[in-house]
Amino acid sequence: MLFFRLTWESFLFAFSALKSNLTRTILSLLGVTVGIFAIIAVFTLVDSLENNIKSSFSFLGTNVIRVDRFPFDSPPQNFPWWKYFRRPAATVSEYRFLQENIQNAEGITISASATTTLQAGSNAYQGTQLTGVAYTYQDVYEVALEEGRYFTEVEVNASRNLAIIGKKIANTLYPNQPIIGKEIKMRGLKFIVVGVFEEEGEGLFDLPSKDEACLIPYGAFNKMFYTGRNGIEPTIAAKGNENDIGLVALENEMIGLLRAKRGLKPTQEDNFSLNKTEFIQNTIGSIFDVISSAGWVIGGFSILVGGFGIANIMFVSVRERTNIIGIQKSLGAKNYFILFQFLFEAVCLSLIGGGTGIILVYFLSFIQLGTLELVLSVQNIILGLGVSSIIGVVSGIVPATLAARMDPVEAIRST
């Protein structure tokens, strides 16, 4: 009960100080408001931008290792492109070998992609990202369908002319019509639509989207395009287990199996690159970490000014209430009671400033920035309130300590 009574009295004192010196308080809290607004606004923008960019690379999958000729993380200086260019492309034979022998993968698949035009009657869709896939494609990459179904293993092995298309393609080829079971054409061949991807919407960058994608069985793809070293190079991809941190076990196993399949001697270096899709996401994250640090610097100066403003308010408040402090202590109030009273007032004032900054960021999130959707996360709200509380404690601790150590007789005598 003492704690709640103390908290309530401290709140009343803080509210009274705020109300009696409204102009002074607002000007002093402006620094905290601007600082919290700057930090949380930058974090909200950075988080939203980072999530948007990472979702744009969702077509690469998560926890996936790809077999490529060129490495993702090769430095631009002295890039030995001629060495990578001479490397052999992945083959169906290698995919089958890995599929039969690999132990540390949830799934492994092979695919090949090309850009083509789809037609249906007088309607056409250009720039379609056409991908020929094995049946195991769904084990490695997410295939979220809004309508229809995925291919059966028999259909893929028989190289049936079936297709799963994106929502934008479906709306273009057959506007306002059901499309499952309808016929489309590509490169002179007829295909039957068996599924439609869930709509993704516009991305921040012009990257492959399922809205403009089309999946067909790998064998059907080979009917239209030549795959191999001098044609369209297929990609082997394996999805790692969740408990394989960093995909270390999967990577080591794939290296051993591929070296054995390609007949590499122990002294020969690898003639392939294993690329983890998380490398791109980690690179993006490191870039935004730098931007977040800049946000701390920008907002930190404003918060520093706001902290001095709150400290100034508390020093003035202690001076104005010196007589009251003396009376409270003469009636038996302990030092911690006086300390907590002023410290709570400082934290309360700082939270008002920080809360105002967060509210401004919340309204900012309603601004339309093209395809970028700003989202104020709970984590950033907690961060803003936490920083505000710390600023309140740091700014109020010295004035509160001076008030707690006052001699009651001297305090009552002061005018």
C-alpha cells in the first residue's frame, strides 16, 4: 500500500509541476520528443525497408545452399572470373547422385529458368520468369498456391505440359475468369494451368516475383530450352535442417559428395561454389546496422539536450518545493521517499516526451511511400519507452539525491 500511495503522490506532483509550468515543461521536453522521434522513426524506416528488401529475395529461399559456378561472396578486387567461367555447370546426374546419398538435407532439387512470353487467345504476357522444376522443388522452396494444386510426381517424371502461374499472369491472360484447367501457350507448345500462386504484390525492387512466375515440369522445360554448359545452366539447391546452425553439416557433406561425383583429386581445388542464401540477407542486415547506428547518433544529440532540459526542470522543482521537502521529512518521511518522489517525476516527464515522439512516429507510419509499408513494431515502441525511462532516471538522479539529503530544519527555513 505504501508503494502505491507513494507512486500516486509522485504522479500528482509530476502532473502538478507539468500543469503549473506548462510552457517551460513543453520546451524542455521537446528535446526528448525530437530525440525519441528521430531514433524510432529511423529504426521503423530501417526495419520496414530491410524486411521489404529481404522479402524481395524470398525467391532464393531460406536455409538453402545452391550449387553455382560463381560464389556470392567473392570480393570485387582481382575477381578471377575466368577461373569460375571454366567450371562445369550442374547436371541432372549430379542432382540424382546428391538426392540418393545426402543425409543432412530436408530436400534437394534442380531447376532451370528463362524469360518467355505466355499467350492465351489474343492476350499475351511478356517477361514471364519461366522455371522448369523437379517434383522436389516444393521441398526446398515455398510454393504457396491460391488456387489449384502442385504437380504430382508422375506428371513431373512424364514431363507433362502443365503449368502453375502467377496472379498477375492469370489476370492478364484470363481477366475475370476462372483459369484452372484453361490452356496457355509458350514457344508453340500448349500447357494446362493446374495452379495459381498467392499474390505477392509489388516489391521495392524489380526482382523476380511469383506474380509474374510460371512453373512447369523440368522435362517440359527441356522441350523448349537447351540446358547445360552451353545453354541455360540448371541450379541444384538443398534445404538444410533447422538444427544445422550455419548449414555447416550440409555444406561439408555437399562438398564431399560433389568432389566425389566430379572425380576431383585431394590436391585439386573445388570446381564449384556452394552459395548460402543467408549471405545476401546478412549483407543487407549489416548495411542497415550502419544506418541504425546513424539514427542513434542523430537522435542521441536531441536526447542529450532533452536530458539537460529535464534535469533543469528537476533542479527548479526541488528549489520550489524545498519547504515541502522539509515539512515531509519533519513528519517522518524517509530519504528514499523523497528520492523516489523526484525520480519518479523525472521519469514521468521523460516518458511523456518519449511517448509523444512514438505517437508522432505512429502517425508517420500512415504516410504512403509507394510499395514501402512502414510498420511501427512493438519492439521499437518498447525501445523508445525504455530509452525515455533511462533518460528520466539519469536526468533526475542528481536533483532527487540533493532533495533526499536536505536537512529538514534548513529546508523549512528556506524561503
